[in-house]
Amino acid sequence: MRMEAMRKVCRYMQKDHEVLKLPPGFRFHPTDQELIISYLSEKVLDNQFSSIAIAEVDLNSCEPWELPSESLKNHLNSF
């Protein structure tokens, strides 16, 4: 049931491209299985798929020590 709910959230975010308004204290902490089934497999099958909850970073455009700051760009208001 939880994975189906996560799929619905990902589809909603992909369709509307809006920032989710979540309650204070909400923590996005999916299991490995949920990440693979609900996000990574969808990303592989559909190149246009995107998710607000998971930041995308081009690993070839930055140095390893820059990754933490790159992953937080445009996502600082989500906490």
C-alpha cells in the first residue's frame, strides 16, 4: 500500500511540477525497494519522468566535494 501511495505522489509531482506542501516534520525516507520500484524504474522507462522529492545532479558537471551543495540547490525551501 505504501509503495502505491509513493507512485501516486511521483505521478502527481511529474504532472503538475508544483512544490508539495507537506506538514512540518514530514520526512522523506523511502526504503531501497521503494526507490527502485517507484522512482528508478520509472526514470529508466520514461526519460521525461522527474520528481520534486528527489534532486537530480549531473555528476559530470561538478567535483565530488560540490555534490552536497548541488543536491540542495532549489530544494532549500522543502524542509
